[in-house]
Amino acid sequence: LRIQQTPSSIDNLASDLRASTMTEVSMGKRIMPGRPPDKGSFPIDHFSECAHLKAEYLRCLAANNHDNMSCRYLSKQYLVCRMDKNLMREEPMSALGFTDADNEHRAARKKNRDKTKEQKGWVVGVDGIQPDRESNWRRPTLINVARLFGGGTDHTPPKSA
């Protein structure tokens, strides 16, 4: 049994193959081509040539309350090490966001945040009514019965003009 291949049978086979590929893989959607990263790709440090700087940077972060500004000099040294070992392309440090002042350790920045009420010791339910305002407290209602019938004391604040 011999199958004869004609140009029309080859075209039909190719169109069938394209149709099955389109429906199986992408369901008819266009697949966007990938885009390389801005700085290009660079090899991983398989031989740990700059690992000591990375470990020192992580220790610096832990010691300075994770303030990266105090450890910028170490990240700069790490990138210089990678460039020296041919693990990334040579670039000026200013293009990577570093300045000349990033060569020594800086003191950690102080975070001047006010304490939250929970940090001050506030407890839900217990501290809901503050003692200095306890005498002015009343149960909220939709209808002010005292104003409606003219009896009792009216605790509504006066309207300002």
C-alpha cells in the first residue's frame, strides 16, 4: 500500500497542524513575545565569590532595624564585587542610584511614630468609656424622649450659631 502525497494533501496536513496547535496551546489568543530585563541578564554567583558581602549586608540590616540607608555602602560594595568578578555588566554607580556619600556606614534613621493606643495599653471594652467623659455619656437613641415630652434633662449639645 503506497500513499501518494500531493501538494494539496501536504497543505491540508499543515493547516490541520496549525489549527490543532492554536486551539490546544493558546485557545486562539495571541501570545505576547517576552521582553528582556532592562539591565540585561547576568549569571548567578554559583561560586559564592561575593557571598561574604551579601551576608554582611544582611547582618547590617538586622543590626540597624532594617533601615537600608545605613547599609547602602555594603550594597554598593556588593555590586562593585559583582562587576569585578564579571558577574554583571560594568556600569557607573550613579546609574545604579548611588552617590559618593554612600561609602561609609551611616547611623540608622529614627522613626518618630506616635504610639498607637494599643501600644499605650488600651484594651477593647475596658477603655471604651473614658473616665473624664463618663458623666456626659448617654445611650444613643433615635428619638430624644426628654425633648419630645418636655420632661427630664436634655443632654444634646447646644447648636453653635
